[in-house]
Amino acid sequence: MPIRGFDKIRIGGMSALRPFLLLKNSIVAIDGFWFVKRYILKNDYTRVLSHGVENICENVIRAFCEQINKNNVQVLWIWDGIKINKDYYQQIDAEGSYAEGCMHYFNKDKYKASFSWRKWLDMEQFVLSANKLLSTFSDNVTVIRAPYTAMAQMVYFYKMKACDYIYGPNDLLLFENTGKIITEFDFLGNLDVDGKNKCNTYNIELTYKDEILKAYKLEFTAFKNYGFLLGCEFCPTFPEYATNFNIQEIFYISRLTFPELKERLNIYYNNDAGAILTETYIENYKRAQTLVRNQPIISMEGKLQFLHLALTNTGIVWNEQSEKKFEYLFGLRLPNACYEKLFIMKIIPDVLEILNKKDYKISNLPEIKELCENIKQYFMKGDIKRANDVLYKCIGETNIKDIMNIFFNFLKKRNILNEKELGILSQAITYKKDKNNFIDKEMTKEYLLFIGKISPWIKYFNLLISFNNLLNEENIEFISFDYSIFRMIIEK
């Protein structure tokens, strides 16, 4: 999430509208998932199910590409990689959230349905559709994947002058090497959700960190602490103000030292669990300080590197101390080839999360857990052949047809889908989309029940492809299972 309450602390002069024309002939790095949340989803997660991912992306991405093509803007589109916030992001009950969303939907409460489905939705579904549309509408877009956050990778590119501007959440201001960022695009010209143009003004909003520091008479370190305590991508809101949010009070405590913050938290909790809760928050707060300096990025030489070391050209010697530091923050460091495959989008991040985190949760069936653990066991010992043998026993020949067959047999053997539902899945793979691929009516229970059954297993299918691509030279392309296709087959 972006810095909480940022719009309340931002005053005149800190941000300014500029014409989109300012970007002409420039290179802009974009946080892909933030773009999706900001301009495509717009807090309405019901449309993912009612319209399908590709349908809700198309108008927005087309409009974006029209503007970058017109102004000859080169875009580095960067997706997040491995998740970093293992400490305070709780495991989400995806199936429970989906069922809760369905209940709200049929009770005609779409707002609550959207809120529940937001917790269920796997944002990975947007990657394939967005990539396909970007390549369809523009030759000016290069799509890559950061090893961890897109923000850190963008900061590195910006500092190394590989791009002229960066667009993403305002958390970017918490990195030391960001003077100005693009916080808003008006490439739509105020398009509504149906793609109808209301006006022809195209602007960008630039936010200037120096103006914020000047207005509040803050050094950068104090501003960074303020952002952490307000709550952001790297740190939760200071507990005392998590519910009764107060930007002025948090501004005051941002000047406190670690011992003073601990003392304040102990007074706030004032119970037996207080010491544990205090230590947990202080640990998260300290970790946030480290994360904005030490996030791994892919350097210009194609190597995994800590951000601040890459920016100072210090380089890193991977010794016992640096390995321990890396493991504490991010899990086990994997061979560089893993991050290279992720960077060029031949694998999904879940594969590397399985390999590098001891606490990675695989919520599916025992067979999947056993497969992943066996591959991990051999892979981490450098025995790629044995790891590939484990995969081969599961999928047979390494091609999409065999992986598809094993996927279908698995769903059938475990009674996950019945014969009719397997038929729907089979039709979806060869279904030809057209412009009429949209149903303008309420979703049926049959359709939503099917999505509830199939959605967890789409990730399993992509895991098989990713493991193959990681272990073999010949790579298999991913298949996009768009919900709109399932809906067309079931409801028409």
C-alpha cells in the first residue's frame, strides 16, 4: 500500500500537473501492478469476474499506448517479483474470501463483494493479459520482472540514468535516490469505464520530494521515518494510530528514537502481551529501514545486487555475513540464473518463493507439496538433473501438450472437476475471443462455483510450466485462463 494519509500531508507546490507532452522522447519506468490497481481495477474487483481480465485491461492499455506512441515515449514496464513482507502480511484465506464475496454478491452488496474478492484475487492473472495487450498496441514497451519490488528496480534504473522518469506509488519517495516521481497519469483523457472520451486533456502529476522536505523542515531520514510510521508498503502504521489515525501525532513521534518508541508502545499496550507486540513492531520498523537500502535488484551487468551497493558501485562479496543478511531479509539466495529467468519472465515468482523461503505456504494438495519439496532438495544442491527427473515423472515430455494432459488427469483423479467442468476447461483452451465476448447481466451461481473450483489450480498449472522453464533450456509459453471465456462458455 502507498504511504497512508499522504494526500493530507501534501500541500501546494509539492506536486504539479504537467502536460503529457513533457514525456516526449523520454524513457519512463512503470510499476506494472500499481498501474493495474490504479487505472484498471479502481477498487472494483467484481469486474474481474464479470468482464474478465483482458476485457477490463484493453481500453485502458490501448489509451495508454496511444499516448506513448504519439509522444515516442519508451516504457520499461516492471512487474513485482518475490514478495518481501513476510512478517506483517498475514496469510489470507483465499477460498474463504471468495465464498464470502459470492455471498455478498448474491445479497446485492457489490461493495462488500469487491472487498472480499480483493483478498482472493491473484494479481498474477493480470501479467499475461497486460503483456499481450502492451505488445499488441505498442512497440515502445519492454516488459521485465524485478527480483523483488518493481520500486527498487526502478530506483536503480533512474539513478543509473536508464530512464528519465519513474511512475509508481508514493512509497518511492522513501528511497534515497528519488527526487521527483510521477504520481498520476491522465493518459485516458478522462475516459470512463466504457472507453468514451470526456475531454482531450492529457497530463501527468509530478511530486517533488525536495518540496516536501522544505515545507516540513525535515531531513530525508526524518521524512522516511514519518512515512514508515504513517504506514506504507514496508511498514504497518504505528499501532497507537492504526485505528485513530492522526497525521499530526505521528509527525511528532517520527522524531523519537528507537528506545523512546518502545517506551511509548509499552505504555500504549499496557498488558502481558505488550512486550511481544512492541518488539514485533520495532522489528518491522527497523526492517523497513533496511529494506529501502538493501533490496536486491538486477544490476546493469545482469547480476543480483543489493540496491545501495549497486548505486555506489561498491559491489558485493558473497561471504557468510552477507549470505546471513540476505537470508534474514529475503530467504535463501538462489543461483543468479534463477533471477535471470524471472527477469525475462520465463518463470513466475512463486517458484523462487518455494525454493528460497523456509516458511513458504503451499495450501494445495500433498502431491504438489511433495513435488515442490523434492525439486527444491535437488536444485539447492546443484543437482539439476535429479531435480528435472522429479519433474519429468510428473509431466512427462517437456511440452505444453503433456503438461496440459497431466493437469487434466490430476483434476479428474482428485475429483476437483466433474466431466462437465473438465469439458468447460477444455473448450476454454481453444476458445476464440471476439469483440462480443462480454455478458451484460448478473453472474450465475454455476459460473461463480466453477471459478471457485478452478482458480487455485491455475497457479499449479503455471508452477509446472515454471519449473520446466527453470530446469530446461527450451521454454514453454504460459497460457492465460481468462475468466470471461469461462463465463461465455457457461452462460451463453
